[in-house]
Amino acid sequence: MTHPVTYDPVVDGRPLPPVPPPSSVRVPRDRALVLVPDAGPMRTVRAGEQVPDGWFGPDRMMFLVDTAEHRLVLDLRLSGRDGATRFRCRVELMCRVTDPAAVVARGIRDMGAAWHGPLDARLRNAARGYGAGESREAERALNAALRGVTGDAAVRLRGARAELLGHDGASRTPGRSRVRGTRPRPGTATAADGTEVLLGEVVARKEEPLPPKPSRPPDVPSAAPAPERRASRVRGTGTAGDGRRGGGRR
């Protein structure tokens, strides 16, 4: 099972103080400070730089953005060639913010969610050419499609790698029968097309009773009424339940 790994690139956001603090404000390592005025363009202050005094004032915001490199892990479901097969795909890559102001302007608060859609769309086209029995070929095609992934002007991506963890679809796992209420015997046979044929025996399953059979299928006409029983012409016999005629005369 894949556990997605993501992060929030915006570490903190708060109003700028109305007046400059007593000591100078410097941006720490692997961080950038985005100053947002009430009107006009934003300004980015990089690590080690000092916030200009002129930026302090009312109606102004500042956002501290994480510019360190982080690892992302995405969980994708990609449809195969037949449509019924869905590959379970794990994508790992490295991510780093290169334009903090653009990240703030776009409102990105979950970096994994921000790239899930674009990467899913890119890999979906590559996965459509392969079926359930071609996992290795599909994985090679997915990794080839990821070689050109570098991110955009605001976020840099590198080292993207895809791994298939299986697929969702009709199960052909040995030792399991798709017939309800059966279990396989020790031996199995294989058909000419490679499909496994299970030799099963019916077992009772009280926890999952089978539905009752219909008393009268809709396409089968009703049975003809039974013929009326008539009295026998042989002396000393009669119809069942006719006590008077069965032993009345000797």
C-alpha cells in the first residue's frame, strides 16, 4: 500500500507589523519571505537578506515560504488498455520551490496535491497501451514519460520515478475460485490460453446461504394439472381413502 508524502510550502502567514521592529529582520536559511502589499507587486526576500524598513505598515501581509528540497510520493491509479485494468502506481520525486511569490499567488498549500493532476495526466496516456499481463513493459513506459518532468517556473522537480505495485481487476490468483461456494482441490489444470482452471468441490457455507431457486421461471409454462384418479374396475379394490368400497364385500 502506498502512503503519499507531501508538504505545505507556506510555513507561516501573518500581517506585517505597522512599524519596523527594533532589530533588523533577516530571513533564515531554506526560507524566503514574500511581502504582499495592499496594492502592487509582491516582493521576495531571500535567505540572509534583510526586510526593508519601508515595507512595514498597515494592510500588508508576509508569508514565510519553504525553499528547501523535499521528497514527494504520489499514489496514482492508471487505466490500462482494456479499461477494466487499473495499475496501482507509486511515483517518487524531489521538489523545491524556486519562485516563492508565485507559490503564494497560486495559493499552493499541498505540494503533492498540486502535482497529482499534471503527473496523472502525463502517465495516463503511457499506461493505456498496456494490459494486466504487461506490468514490466508498462513500468518502463511510465518511467520514460517521467524523464522530461522538470516542474515549472515556480517549482522545480527532479528524479521522478514510477513503480507499479500491481493492478486492480479480475483476479486469477492461484488457489482461489471465482465460483461462489467452492474451494480448490490440491491439483489444478491449465487451459491452452494459459488460464488456470480450478478443480473445485462444493462446500456448505452457512454464513453465506445461496439464494433460493425460483419456484417457476418466467419463461417456462406451468405444468399441466395431474389427471383425476378414478375408481378401479377390479373387484375388491378402490381409490385411496375409499374404505367402504375397499372392504365392503367378500
